[in-house]
Amino acid sequence: MRKTLATMLLGFSTALLLGGCAGGNGETDAGGGVSSSGSGTPAAGAGEEITAESSTRVTDDPIEAAYFGVYVWKAAVEKAQSFEIDKVREAVYGLEFDAPGGKKSMHESNQHTLKPVYIGEILKDGQFKIVKKFNDGKLVVPDSYSSYLHEKGKAPGPTGGPQEGKKYPQPEVTEETVKIGVLHSLSGTMAISETSLKDVVLYAVDEINTSGGVLGRKIEVVVEDPASDWDLFAEKARKMITTDKVSVIFGCWTSVSRKSVLPVFEEYNHLLFYPVQYEGEEQSKNVFYTAATPNQQLVPAAQYMIDQGSKKFYLLGTDYVFPRTANKVLKAFLKSKGVPDENIIEKYTPFHHQDYQTYVQEIKKFAAGGDACILSTINGDSNVPFYKEFANQGLTAADCPIMAFSVAEDELRAMDVPPLVGHLACWNYYQSIDTPENKAFVSGFQAFCKKNNLK
């Protein structure tokens, strides 16, 4: 058993924000750092109160995971008293920490995060009402490989990590500064989700730099926009590791982007913090997964729908790694619960798909008996036309509830919310969590975005 480290991550305040951040094209400064892409406006003085009416920015599950990932890295560096990749990696295992949504911890060996699991129902204000807490709200242990796809004890071992005798690029650390990388799509189909992850990493950096940095060093930030181009993710990651010499990279959203960069991180024995729920079936010593595994999202959501009386399941997703693998897990789980093949339909659309008329017509027929639901792994901006078409054809959550795995508060900002009321999502964090710590996180992030003109 590795010794755990309890560390307080959050020094929340709406009035501690100084410095700028990225939000377009050009150069900027994020709490003393630099950016290779993006432009920013220096923050105004502290003290202005930010309310829900004065800011459209929200927080959600990936935003929280991206935020506390920076603090987990900081705590590991301070525990190791080093920026060396292998020492930092070892210090992350078993780390206990406070996050906006409450206490969490890193698994002692499998690179993932112990998290609570909630079902949320969409409200007309774009927030979620928590309608179900699994495991009585206690942390759920992550499985990197699903028990519904692998026999016990037969899951693959981890990949990556240092290879004996091989030399790797070393991070550039001075007496004054240390560099980190941010690798999120700020343009293209995934910008609807990923831009906010860049923003919240810069918010965490600003907090850390304001409070003294990491081992006395200010964090400099290198921001790259891979523009929803999966090959470009790998190219940008390689640049940040070998040319910019960052100490860690925070990034990726889709599993195809993560799969694209994984060989780069393993080739150079570097570290990626990945903040988005995913399909599992992977465990690399070069990646820390701070969001949900299938047993922390997919399976509880399907179980909830069964408990609510659903007998028929329409699995609709974007055509790439996460939805296809997630649906393998979901189908295996549903079959274990006695759901017959004829009660499961599986369909996929390309990224940026816009025309859902035919799919919704099929759903309408499928749901005519009143006992069907949709398990949606649609990703990115395709969610907007899908939900719009669903409402246009007169369907509501009462007719056929949608359980989404990639729609959270941030996506709802770009959607007409009232027709979506009653639909569901399964996450490990919601903005509506009613604690002083979370309220401070929400208002602090909103203040940071407003003062830096981040929309």
C-alpha cells in the first residue's frame, strides 16, 4: 500500500484573481505564463462580485476534472519535491485531495480517480437536479477494464512507463519557472466542449501562481489548438514535449484524440492528465484519468433506466472509439440484466452530423410503447441539432427519456434548454452541488472568465 497524502487543493475566493489567459489567437500571459496560441486581456482588479445574471459561464464534470487535475499534479510535485516525470508519477498514486465537488482520491495503482456517481435531471435554467446518488454518495472505485468485457483477473496489464536504458527528453525547469502544456481544441467540432477546459486550467494556474507557485516556481503555460484534428493532437503533443519541454500536459477530449497522443507520451515517457469520461479498456502509466470509467458512469446510468422501468434501449452515438466501446459495455451489461437483442438498437453518426430527422422518426416508432429510452454517446456540436429535432417531432422526456454521457452544463449553454427539461445525464460532479466550496469554485471561475473576457 502506498502512503496517501492528504492535501487541500482549493483556496477559493472570487477576489484573488490576477493575470490573464488565452482566448483567441496570438500571445498571452496566464498568471505569469506564456501561450503559443490564444490571446488574452489582463485581468482587472479583484473585488467585483460575479452573479449568475452577469456571467454565462458554467462549471461541469470535465471542467472540475480538468481543474483538480492541475492541483493533483502540483500536490504530487510537492510530495516528490521534484519535477522529474517518474518521481511525480509515483507521488500521484493514492493521493487524497479536496475538489470542488468534494473529497476524491487517485487510485493506488491503476491511474484513475475514485469519484462519486450521480444521475442528474435537466432543469429549465440549464442546471441539473441530482435525482440519484449511487453508493450513498460515497466514492466509487474505478475499473480501467470493464468486468462485463473481461473475466476477473484476465484484464490486460498497464502499458507505457520508463524503459530500462532509454533516455527521455527532460522538462525545462528554471529557478523561477516551470512550463506546462494545454492541449485542447479551441476550434472545430469539439470546441463547444474543450475551450472551457483550457480556460479552467488557466484559472487553476492563476490561483497557484497567486499563492506562490509550485516549489517556489511560477507556472508558464503553453497552449496549443489541435483544432479537432486527431493527427494534429499528436503533432502538438510532440512539440510541447521535445521543443517547449513542458513538465506535464493537460488535454484531449475525445478518445480518438487521446489514442492519437498516447504513443507520443509512451515514446517519451511523459505525463498526460486526461479530464473526460471515457470507455475504459486502457491503462497507461503515462496517463492519469481524472474523469469516469464505465463503472462510474455507463453502467450506473443504464441500471438507473432499468430501475425506472425502461425495457428498450436505443444506443445512439458519434462514430468513433468512445461510443463504440461504451456501447459494447452497455450491451454486455443490458444482456446480463436479461434485455433481449431485439430491444437494443445501436446507431452512429459522423462528427459534426446535423440532420437527425430520420433517426428521431425511428426513435419515435421504437418508443411508441412507452418503455424505451435513449443512451446517447453523441459528442460535440451534434448534440444541438439532435435535441432540437427530438423536440421538433414532439417528443419529450416523458415519451422517451434521453440519458446522455457527453452533455453537461457547458454544452447546454449552446442549446435551447426548455425542451430538454426532464432529460438525464450521469456525471460525477454538477454545478448545482450545494456546498460553500463548490459555490466558491463556480463564482471564482465565472469571475476569472469575465475579467479576462472569456465567453
